[in-house]
Amino acid sequence: MDTKSNEITAIPALLDLLFLQGCIVTIEAMGCQRAIAEKLVAQGADYVLALKGNQPTLEQAVASCFVAGPEAETHRTQSDYYEQTERGHGREETRRAWISADVPTELQAAAWPGRQSIGMVEAVRTAGSKTSLEQRCYLSSLSPDAEPFAQAVRKHWGVENQLQWSLDVTFREDQSRLRTGHGAENFAVVRHIALNLLRQEPSSKSLPRKRLACALNPDYLLKVLLGVQF
């Protein structure tokens, strides 16, 4: 984004470039803005928008329905619910999702474009003797069906973990100092291509080890580039 801009102004410009008909768009709390929700609905998309400190009144209102408060337990019981547990790499994670069309008075008055539901996702992670709990609240234009809501939130973090984290850590993208002409954009494309090629190579090596193997072994490099066995 421009140095004098921010995410709130950059997100609508990005949305104008995308064909979003029938898509579910997930955005972090910075993008939880009425104008952004209105633009998504106008483009035929649904949205799942995270609530945090930038919308403290709305976050507190939704949290009172799911997290804490005299009516939270009743509200969770009456909401649609979905649960999923995954185990691997010495860790167990259980994700629970609640979603409801029954919204508090504060949200009814706010009149968010297309808003049909509110939801909360709770993640309980256990690794060894340590257990952590994370709860996140959301506004959504989705109907109150917990499974697609939970999957949309899960896939949002999949982008963070599988793409952005890999580009930052494996390719050190954040350390790139390219500033001239279209250098930054061109190298971003090259990194994405390289990441996809490395992921398609079926061996169990980590991404850094695959990169190193490509540098040291021309046959392995060709295997990655062409997607064939030698």
C-alpha cells in the first residue's frame, strides 16, 4: 500500500480488482468496516469479519453472547454448533464454532450491510503439558450454519500459515529491499511460483531443505521444476 495509506483504504481498492461473486471473504479486524461490508455484498460475496479492539462496542456485544455474561451459556446452547479435532506434530487442537442469527440490540441498531449472523470460534491447543485457549468473535453475512462458518475461519488462517509464513520464513520476503520499478512485484511472482513448485514435489523434506537440495543437486532441481522423477 502507499506509505500515506492504510489497510482501511487499501482493502476496497484491492476488492475492486477481484471477481468475488459467490465467494466467502474473510478479513482481519482492521477490515471490519461498514463500507467494506457494503462493497462485498454489492460484489455478490459473503463475508466473515473478525471483531477486535477497533470495534470495541460490537466485540463486547458479540462476546456477551458467546464468551461471558449471564446469557452466554443459553445463547451458545441455542446457536448452531460445529466441532473439529486435529492431532499431529505432538499437538492436539480442538476448534469449536458457534453461529447465530439472534443478534444483540447494539448490532441491530448498527445496521451492517448484509449481516445475517454473529459467531465465535474457540481453539483449544494442547502441546505436551501446556494448554492454550483462544476465542475470536465475528460478524458475518452467512446464514447461521456453523460448519461453513468454521471452515471459512480455518481457511483464513491457512493462508497465513501456508503462504505468508512460508514466504516470510523460507524466502525471507520481509527482508527484501527491492524498491526500483516493478522489481518487488516481479520477485513476489517468482517466489509464489517457487513455493508452489516446492510444495508439489512429493518428498517429506521441509521447504528449506528442498530449497537447499535444489541449490546442491541439479537433478533434484529439474525434478522440482518439471514435476517428474529421474
